[in-house]
Amino acid sequence: MRRGIAATALVAALAVSATACGGDDGDKGGKSSSGELSGTVTWWDTSTVGSEDKVFKKIAEDFTKLHPKVNVKYVNVPFGEAQNKFKNAAQSGSGAPDVIRSEVAWTPEFADLGYLAPLDGTAALKDEDDFLKQAAASTAYNDKTYAVPQVIDSMGIFYNKKIFKDAGVEVPKTIDELKTVSATIKEKTGKTGLYLRGDDAYWFLSFLYGEGGDLVDADKKTVTVDDEAGVKAMKVVKDLVDSKAAITDATNGWDNMQASFKEGKVAMMINGPWAVTDTYAGGQFTDKSNLGIAPVPAGTAGQGAPQGGHNLAVYAGSKNLDASYAFVEYMTNAENQAKVAKDLSLLPTRNSVYSQPGVAGNENVNFFRPVVDKAVERPWIPETGSLFAPLVTEYTKVLTGQTTPEKGVKAVGEEYRKLLKDWK
């Protein structure tokens, strides 16, 4: 893995000042002579406001029932701001939380920069053999564990069963079927078939994998996004928009997509388990049974969907490591993962939770579990989180007709090779 001189120097600085710079300006913590935890644990949660955050906040605050001398300071940080906000705080040595909810791709980056505390041998990794192998894969870097998997996810196609019934169509299994179904839905109901989010490159990955492509080949240290499969995937998404099978956007993609689907303006969207609770709040889904979820339609190479999820990681400069380790273990234990699955339909990262009452019968969990098992892992390299910025720029430009698929992926490849200096 490539590391810069600045990052290496910062690791050394953090090692010296870990107990001095701190994760928060609150009380210092530790253990009393009786072994009782105390002090403050600040947690940055990046979950969706208005749905997920309420559940996570309640679980986090209940930690004090087990450890009454620990104060949990819950902070919801917008997902789109959290990555850079954490890096800036950690680099300055001021204002970083004790624990952060890290998107899976951020974990190796934060670890490489020296911002995370290794968790091997700590209370945070209790019952670690229970974790799904693919969930645990994103927590390791340079043979050490730097996070604990909280939830795992992938993507599927959400569809409005009533619109499908009115149009007399079945759920599309391939891209060609998606175009045909969308045309029929438009003809029979006046609705648009698909809302394709255009301002987030994560939504492009299912199409890239469906054509047999990938962003990079980490084993061979080769950039692959601009190969034939990458061009073909960009042509696929552009054709969906040009053919009117889908509508898209350049900004406010999440809000526009959710509103259009919840109001019944579009029949389908591609999304993940994190969107289920918010989708149920829409007028079209007052009857929850009207929501259908199926695999993303397959490309010419097959069905592909990315592996996503979130981990909990401990800041290396935390003033209260022992309480932070205990908090991470508590938030990811089987009991709380079961509660999250039941309340939010988010997928557990522990094998044992899937057989628990209330989880085993959850329709959405049962759908996404096999999807996750077949999902494509992203490369767990420090730069993974940085691969999306150049990709989303060109993805949006292709969808909105500002560039061609060929020029778009070529530009992405050039940016990747600048970022990954020793890669082909």
C-alpha cells in the first residue's frame, strides 16, 4: 500500500500525543480501581436524519444503563461531510470524535493516515468470529483491525407494485427488459419507468459490474475503469436516459429520487436497505406491501451490485479509549444489531443475528442477504474513497450529455493514474 511522507510523520505524531490531543474537549475517561468505565464518549453518527438517526441515538444513549459513569455525546454528522470533517479534525488534533461511523471505503484511508486505533485484542472485537467474512474484510489494513462492522448492504431495484400491476408488466431481470418495461409503463400509466440517480457514482457501480468491469484491479495495481467494460457501462446508463426509460439529475439526486418514487411519479429506483424506512414514509407506501425489491437488472456479463456498509472506528487520539472500545462493542453486539434490523431493515454483520426472531422473518432483510452474499467487494485500499470524486464528475457529464462515454471514462482513468502514481 502506498503511503506518503506526510502521512507517516503524522502517525508518529499521533503515537506521541494520543493521550494529549484527545477526541473531544469533554471529561477524560478511564477505569476506576474497581474497573468501572467513566468519562465522555463522543460518537459521530452518519445515518439518515429523520429515520435511522432516531434508532441509533436511542441505542447509543442506552449504553449509559450499563455504564452509568460514561456520558455518551451523540452527534449526527451529514454523510456527505463526515469524511473530510473527520480528516480535518484528526489532522489538527482538535475536535475529532472518540468513535466515528465510517463508510466501509473510508476505513483503510483513515487507518493509512494513522487516525484510527488498532482494535485487535481490545473489548471492541468481542465475538469477532461471528462477523460475516465480507463485512470483516473492510475493517482490516496492513494485517491489523481498525474498525468493527456495524451494517452491511448492497443495492436492488425498488418498484411500485401497483404501477406494475396497472401497466401489466413483470419485474425486469435484464437491462433490455428494463427498457421494454419502462416503455410499457409510460404507455399504460403515463409514469416514467426509472429514476436513475446521476449525482452519485455509487449508483453507477451496478452497471459497471454488470458489464464485467471494475474501477481498479488492486492485485495487479492496474486502473481498469477506462477499459472496454467501463465504456460499455457508461453507454448503458446514457442509453437509459436517452431512450426515456429513465430520468436523472445533476444535483439533489437523493431528495429528487426519493420524492419521485414515494409520490408515484416513477415506478422504479435503484437503492439499498438504508432507503427502506424513508421510502415507507411516502404516500405510495402507506401500505408497505406495495413496495417490491428485486435484484438490479443484469448487464451483458451478469447481475452486479456493490458491497457497501458502515463500520465503527475509534479515533487514535481519543482521551477515553477503554470506554470507546466498550461502546463500539455494545453498538455492534448481536442484541443491538437485531434491533436495528427489526426497526430499520438494515442488514446485520453478525451471522447469529439472521436467525433471531424479528430478523429471520423480515422480508427486506431476507431479500438483501443473498444480494450481499453475491455483491462485488470494492478494493480495500486507502485511496478507494477518493476514487468516487472524478468518477461522479464524468458520470454526471455523460448522463447530461456534456461528454461522451468514451471521453468520460478516459478522463476518469487519467485522474486515477494521477492518484495511484505507481499503477498502470
